[in-house]
Amino acid sequence: MNIQNYINGEFVNPINGEYIDNYNPSKGEIYGQTPNSSKEDVESAYQAAKTAFPSWSNTTLEERSKILLKIADLILEKLEVLATAESKDNGKPISLAKQVDIPRAASNFQFFANAITQFSSEAHESVGLNAVNFTLRQPIGVVGCISPWNLPLYLFTWKIAPAIAAGNCVVAKPSEITPMTAYLLGEICNEAGLPKGVLNIVHGLGTSTGQAIVAHPNIKAISFTGGTKTGAHIASVAAPMFKKLSLELGGKNPNIIFADCDYEKMLATTVRSSFANQGQICLCGSRIFVEEKIYEQFKIDFIKKVAELKVGNPSAKDTNMGALVSAAHLAKVKSYIDGAKLEGGKIVFGGNKVTVENCENGYYLQPTIIEVFDNKCSLNQEEIFGPVVTIISFKTDEEALQLANDVPYGLSATLWTNNLNRTMQFSKQLQTGIVWVNTWMLRDLRTPFGGVKNSGVGREGGFEALRFFTEPKNICIYSPS
């Protein structure tokens, strides 16, 4: 099917009439087309957002909250349709889309529908000076939201919900690789009664459509999730224009396992944190560091558990891992595996493409475990973003900490230990924005989300997101005595 842009509450074709083929990764087949929108389409979306802004920004918090909650309800009502679309577009198991992606998209709207009613201004009495200062939090205006392909509706709504909750109007671009659920979100917004122009969804390539959003002189804030190189380019364009920037970028996350951990819980969770969504989650623990005294046993048990994962048709109920998102991405991931031996790595499990019955042209790959002996190898320093993990042993706490931090990225870390002192030390000294202790991906939407170093700038989630999508204005009122 052909997708259209969603501008001013209506579905419209791209002005230039150009389209991009949209592939089903599980079959390696074209199943539709997506607009390859131009600067003119982005301008049309901006004008719609600009027109809607005065009214939307003055809508009561109760009314905004009511509409966002209605959107959330409709997402859950259409769970089956949205999950099927997400699986077909992305290649992930439909069971994962049903259990995680689509419910989380609804939760994003639910959370910010409630959060905006609790988002308060500050007041400061200047005692003895007969003055009161208070700070307003006002919406920015028209903002740009650009989201990735790995968790399409999940991350698209993670940006849009706080932006419109705070009173902004949005020009948004989903990934051109996975546009379908964003397209369906437009229908849901109309059904929920979201006013025209508040949300505008423009499809197309990052180099053209995305670039037009970032470079638009009157789109004053950019929230982007994606690769570090793209984030650097966006910063180079947006920073000289004094735009607000939130960049959630790459990760190369350590999973640090000590001998005193709850072993069975650690093992089950490590399989999930390594290969969930085919390893295509920025939070996956792709570097596994194991204390030497349990290393050999862990390697045996981990390989056994991973071997039980079924790679198959995303629509099958017993599939654990579906297809990678595209042929190009499969080739990229496979190139790291093929080069492992040149860097002294040893493939201890997987590494091969998989042929799935009735889906012979799909982009399937075995979960892959590579034993490495040098933390400086590209396998441990570069984001692969696929079903590939490395394992390496360590002897001491100091060595584990040094290995974990010796990487350009700093998004998240997972620590497995029952030693309280070690937990406190590592939590403070790990150079990441998020630390999970004896768990993984246990998210509370109130907490700040983001990374340090090459993993990004700024924080999403909770009131951090509402602060990003608003500008503080301080007002001082003096009362003569």
C-alpha cells in the first residue's frame, strides 16, 4: 500500500510525486511505497503547525490531557492492527510488538497526559526586597521530532506525546524504513479529535526530509533518536541556528557479571538483553564481561540458552527472533562477524544467515556470540546494532570498571552482583546515563533517559522531556512598601 503524508489533519501525497519502496524484511519483498518528501512538504507541514499553535498552546491542560488519553485508548483498541503493521514493517516478532512496542506507545500518551497536569511552575519570594519571582514554562512553538526504525511507534510517540502535551505543535519524521505505524497514528489522532495542524507527519529520507526539518529557520527545537554520526551532523546544522537539541544516539553497553550474582536470573536476562528485537535496541548489553571464576561455566550455559532461540517468521507464535530490518543492515552486521577472526575473535556460536521456510528472501541471522581478548577491537568499540555480543573475562573490580568505561559510548550499563559496596561504587563510577543492577530494561517513565559521551545530549522522559519542550521565563514583580 502507498503511504501519504499527514499534514493539517489530512492525508496528502508528496508535492514532488516521488516515492521510496517500502520493504517487508521477513520476506525481502516490496509491499508498498512511502513519500520521498521535499523541503516544500516540510514547509507545508510547518505552516499548518504554525497556524495551529496559538490555539493549541492556549488549550487548557485538562483538554490536552483528555485528547492524549483518547489517543492512548485508541492505540490499545487497535493493538492487533498496529502490532501486525509493526512486525511487517520492521521484521520483529509480532509477539514482541504486541507485548512491548504498541502497549508502550499507548503508555507514552497516558504518561504525558497525566504528567502535564502535574508539571508546575516555580515561585521565589525575595524576603526583605518586597519582590516575588515566578517562572513560567511556556511551549516553544513548532518543534521537530525525528525517530528511528528499531522501535518505530514506541520511540515516535516518546517524542510526540510530551511535545504536544506541553502545548507545542510538531513536524515529525519517522524512519523511511518503518513508516507504517506512524501513518496509522495520523488516523488515530483524527479519531481522537486532535486539532488540525498540531501533529504533522512527513515521510522521507533523512538526507532530504530530515535535513529540511533540522535546517528550517523557524523550527526551534529538534528531538532526534538515531546514529551518532547523524546526530553529529544534526548538531552541526542546528547549533549555529541556536535550536534546542535533544540527541539520543548510539550505545555499546557493558553487561558486567560477578560470581556472587543470582546466576539463573542473570543468565535468562542476559539472553534477553543480548538478543531482544534482534539486538536492534540501543540499550542491549552487547559487551559481556564475566568474572574469571565463573567465565567458563557461563560460556557453556549461555551458548546452550542462546541455541534454544528460534529464528523464524515474525508471525509465528514460537519465534524468538525475527528478521533484521533491511538487506543493507544485515550486510553491515554480517561484515562485523566475518571480520571477527582478523581481530583475534572466536565465534563460539552462530554467525550465519538463516533461511526460513516460505520466507527464503528474508533478512535473517543467527544470534551470534564472539569471544574476544582485546577490548580495543572494533567488535567492542563500534555499535553493531544487531544480534551480536562479545564475551570476555575479568579478574578484579578495577579491571571490570576499566573495561566497561573504555569505549566512546555511555548510554547504559547492567551490573550483576549482590555486593552492596560494589553496587554503590560501580553505580557512581560507570560512565553511563543509566545503570541497571540485577535487572535490565526495567523502565519507570518518570525517570530521565539518555546517555553521556557519544551516546547523546540531553535527557528524555518524565519532567525532563517537558522541560525540553518548554522555555522558562522568569517574571519579577516588585511591590513598593
